[in-house]
Amino acid sequence: MPKVYIYVVDRDFGFAPNPFHGYCTLATCKPRIRKRAEVDDWVIGMGGARLNAAGRCIFAMAITATITFDEYWSNPAYLAKRPVRNGSRKMMVGDNIYHRDSSNNEWRQADSHHSNPDGSANSYNLQRDTATTDQVLISRHFFYFGSEAPVVPRRVINAIGFKNGIGHRVFSANSCSQLITWLETTHRQSLNLFVAPPFDFDDSDRRYVGRGSKIA
């Protein structure tokens, strides 16, 4: 039975998830979700207090594939997901940032949103992203609303029993049927589209450098 993972999005740069170039991907952050989620599961991000978006759906992705970091890095289909820090805002927040060094099997972190301000590897982010799981979540069936995140009807939220909080919650697909139906019907015209820029897109040149919401 498919599962639905729901959490509150604290920072929305277009990095995690990354909704660009035809795929919605979750390749960093949320290691517990990335470790456990499988094909046909859903990952849904709700807005929180920092974004002044409580009760609004920022994104929803049905997982259509799971791959390793090395597969993500080397597959030509995902080359556009590699970050280019002096490129456009979409390029700055590329999430294809990890691969193993063939000479010593150690992780390498590309200059990215998760690196230090000078572009060097950020050991905290590298450890958090890679230690628990070597899995990237891929979706070609997604809704990304960003800063135009729609309000989820109260009856739908109540049917699930979801409340904003720290961490994520896991539900059965059956218990979230009203939410999925609402997305697939009311917002069917937005399927696989980048509807609006992320809430924090104007700060896409900045970096997440540590615990909490520390941005440099």
C-alpha cells in the first residue's frame, strides 16, 4: 500500500525539492523520507509560519523512480540539475551535488546551496545528506506551486488529521485520498509544471550553512 509523507517546508529556494528541468527531485535534506520512500509513494510539502503559508500546499510529488547519488550525478538526463553558482537562479539551486570519488570512494559535494560560502564542502550538510541514505527521489508526476501555493480545503486537512509540526508524518494513501483527489482534479492543469517561483527564490544565491534556518 503506497504511503504519503507530509512535512512543513521551512525554506523554499527551489533546492529541496527541486522542481526544474522536467523533474521534481528530492536529493538533499529529509534523509529519513529519502531512505524509506518508494515508487508510488507521495511526498507533500505544506507551508509553515516562516513563509506565512500555513495550510497551503507548496508541492506534491508522486515518486516515479529512486536512484543513487552516483546514478543521479552520471545520468545525462539529470545534468541540468547540477548547480552552476554563477548561472541563472534555476541553475544556482541545482540539487545534483553528490558523487563518490572513484579513487578513494569518498563523497564529493559540488559547489552548491549546501556548500560553504567559499564553495568548499560543508561537512555538516554532506554528512546529513549522505550518511543515512544513498537515495534520490525522482518524480515525473508532480505539482509545484511555490509562492502561489493554494490553500488546502479545511475538510481535506481534517480528513487526514494533519497539523503543522516538526518532522514529517506518514499516512496511508487511503487516508489521504481526498487530498490526492483534490490535487489531481482541482489542479490537474498544473501537473508537472513550475507554477510560480519558490518563496525564497530571490535569495537563491545564498547558502544553507548549518542547523536550523541559518542562511549565509
